[in-house]
Amino acid sequence: MSETIKNRICALRKYLVAHNLHAFIVPSSDSHLSEYPADRWKSREWISGFTGSAGTIVVTLHQAGLWTDSRYFLQADDELEGTGIELFKERIPETPTIAQWISESLKPGETVGVDGKVFSAKEANALLQTFAQKGLQLNTKFDPLEEIWENRPQIPQASVYELPIEFAGISPAEKIQNINAELAKLGANGLLVSSLDSIAWIFNLRGSDVEYNPVFVSYAYVSPKETVLFIDPKKVNPDVASHLQKEGVVLAHYSKFFDYVGALKGQTICIQSDKTSYCLWKQAAANNQIIDAVSPADLLKAQKNKVEIEGFRRALIKDGVALVRFFRWLEEAVPTGIVTEHLISEKLVEYRSQQEGFVGESFGTIAGFQGNGAIVHYHADKNTAKQVSKEGLLLIDSGGQYFDGTTDITRTVALGELSAEIKRDYTNVLKGHIALASAVFPEGTRGSQLDAFTRQFLWKSGANYLHGTGHGIGHFLNVHEGPQSIRMEENPVTLREGMVMSNEPGIYRTGKYGVRTENLVVVKECCETEFGKFYQFETLTLCPIDTSPIDIEMLSKEEIDWLNEYHQRVFNSLSPYLNEEEKAWLKEKTKGLPV
């Protein structure tokens, strides 16, 4: 594979020479800046061989580098071997930024190329400013992959389908009305939408254009005057088209969106610069005033309505039942020697698929045994997956897509004798998880203000993890959604009632093991006092947490009470759906710890 990658980079360098370019930046995104793009836009993966979901490659005439975050350091080291591409580890103090590295590698007057259709306006504008100070040019009009990528996949053509109101809770017409009300507060009279999950949510539609994410390739424009969905008409059957028209939605061809935006004049348009391509931003800004703000659609989508929250509760009961059956199977199967990391993925799909309303996985299962558990986004290949034996730790991060909602859960289970170090790490991660799950915080709190709740116990032992603690979860949509987050980096979006998020602290010892405990939580009002409103988290996920790796002496009475109460709720919620043998197994796994 490394020779194939070298040949592809060589082809890109020939393109650079032919077009008077001296470097080219290839991000991971598509024209909609999706985290997981359709195959057509997996350009960074094609040119580098790196398969992680986040990363950017820069190719100059003589060098190549790939930037990615801590989730993928080990994976990138492995996949880039022999390609001549240097790995740059993001958020490490000594790592230069892409702009710094390019500025040091090129000479004044030379030109950097990017495809402005897949590069965010925020990033492109920042690069323009930085490069101008260094005497470098930025050209955003090239897509070399269109020329050098033979047999490049086409734009997906799968049909869309409606998400019924009994799952969505609110009609498209109501959502559009709510969006227009929020636009008025911003002083805008139009919203340009290119994020695929936002479009799916607005119109109560789902699709299958992107693996794991039930979305479809499209654009939209929302305004009091008209709301237009730009989509290939072959993807919309007559019943769906008729329903959308009754909801006040105009349908237009996907290919006409840029022309439509170019024809807008004298409008005040809300565009989120980090979620909109540079080319689209330029097109809109040519004759209109732009308000760069968090999309009102995204904020409304993040605050789940009562129907969506009840859907999550149903989905997590279904998921919990499937997981009880899976972990019971795992316990019996490991001693037989048949279990591999890859088989774990297959069995999870098998058990989840037995649940009503299951559509598919919400992401590729991460099943890491021993040292592979330290690779945060590890993927087990069928041919190289480890056999799982009765020793050490097994980390399993998985999720499902149901019509009721999206699930995402991580459990770390002990399969054999554990060292004191493992038990200390496992317990510190659990303490952090409980601290966040138990948090009470005032209205206006940002996720960065809560992030230290989970890390404090690891920090005291000189440990840390570099990924975020919590991300938003879509309702039968993308497993990662914003705009809210819980992480060390500052995010101005405050946590609001109805936001569904993950709670997933962890620790990773390279080559040895990984520990992560993840549940989904929803923000709900706790109380209102003379000091204002206060919020707390309700834990939604229902699955036992392995108690065998816990150093009980490290837990406070309050922490033991939380775990015992959680386990009692898990048993009470799931047992009505289990047979007698399954109930007995679950009863044992949820028995209370001594106080």
C-alpha cells in the first residue's frame, strides 16, 4: 500500500508543477464539511492511506505531512509507515500548525492550493491572513483529485425517506417557523444550510448517503420568504415531495444551489463560517451582508423536544437489552477461544438487529483488547484482529441507530487478573464519570467549565486524556453533533435543557491498555433559586458498569451510592424484557457494592 500512496503523491506533485502551485492542503471533509464524508470525498484518505475520521495532509514539492489528533496517533503511525508522510501530532506543544509548517517550507511569492469547495470559510480566511503576512499566495480554485483520482466514486444516489412525526415530534413547518424566529433575533432574514444532519433534521428526512449517518447529500436555504431544499430529484419519491410541498418547502435540483445563492442580493444571511465552505461563503458574501453565528437550526436541533427525549429512552432500553445479551455471550465465549476483536463487532450488530426499529450501527465498533484498547479510534480488521483471551482489559465502544434515537456507549471489562495500576486507572476514570454525572451547574455554564470535573482524579495521579469528555448526540442522526461540547478547549455554546451528550472520560497506556466509561446524558432543569436556574444531567444509558476492576477503597460513600443506584435502575429498566437466565445474569452484574 505504501508504494501506491507514493505514486498518488507523485501524481499530485506533477499536478502542482503543471498549475504553478508549491503546496496543496487536503482536509478530511466534503462540500458539506461532514465529519464522515461519502466515498466521493474521501480525498485525504485516498491520497495518504490514513483512514481516521480526522486529519489533514499537506503535500509540497519535496515533503508531505499529516496532522491529526490524539485519537489517531498510534493508528496514523502504523498507516503512514513507508509512505514518506510525516506525522504531526496536533495539540502537542512542539507540533507546528499547518500554517507555520507551510510558511517555513515555502518561499515568499509561492502559492498554496486548496479546494475551496471542501475547505471551511473560517479556515480559509485564517490561512489567507497568515499567508499574506508571509508573502505567500492562497489559491482556492483547484481540485486536483478530480484529475488524478481514477475511478473516483460518484455522488450517492440513494432515496430519502420521511421520519414520521411520532418520532420527530415537530413538523418541518414548525421547525422552519422556529428557525425564522431565531433569525429575526439575530437580525438576519435568511439561513444558508450545508450541514447534512441539520438539513435532515429540518425536513424530517433521513437517507443513507454516508456510512453510519442517516443523512443525504443536499443544501437548503431557509427564510421567511421561502424555504428551498436543493436535492437530486431522483432521490425524492412523489409521496415525499408532496408532503414537503404541503409543509411549505420548495424543491430544487442540488446542482442549482450555487446559482441560487449567487442570485441573492441585499439580504442579511446567517452563515456559520466553520460549517460552510469557502466557495459558498464567497458566493453569498458577494452581494449580501453576512452574519457569522452558530446556526439557529443547530441550536434548535441540539435541544431535543419531549418526543425525541422519550425516543432516546426507548432506544437506550433496546440497546441495553441487546448489550446484556452480548456481554452474557462474551463472558461464555471468551474461554472457548473463538472471540476476536472483529467477531465482537459482528455479534453486537447481531444482537442490536434483533431490536425493533434498529437501522444500523452509529459508527464502526471499537473493540480493543489489551494494548489495542489504548488506540482511541481503533478498528479491528478481520485478518489482523487480536484473539481475546482471559487476561487484562477489553475496551468496547459501540452504538446503534434506531428510529427512536442514536446510541453510543463504552464499557471496559476485566477478563483476568489486573494490576494495581490498572485498578487505579479504572477507578479514577469511574470517579470522573460519576463526578460529571452528578454535577449541578447554573444556567449559562459552558462545557469547558465542567470538563475538569472528570479529569481531576487523573490529574492528581499525573495522568490525562487528550480527547473531549462529551459531545452532542443526534436523534437518529450523527453520533457526533454540536454545537455544544464538554472538553478542555473553550466553546462559547452554553449547555441547555434537552441537550443529549456523552460522558466519556478515559485513560490510555500506550501498548498496554485503555480504559473508558461512557454513558449518554440529557441536560434537565434541577431547581430555581434566588441565584437563578440550575441544571443537572440525567443518565440515559442502561448497561452494567464492570465493578470487578474497581478499587473500592478509592470510592467515597457518595460515589458508591451513585453506582448502586444506577445499577438498580439498570436492572429495573431492563429486566422486564429479559428471560430468566438473562435476568439472573443481570442481577449478579448489578448487585450493590458494600458501603
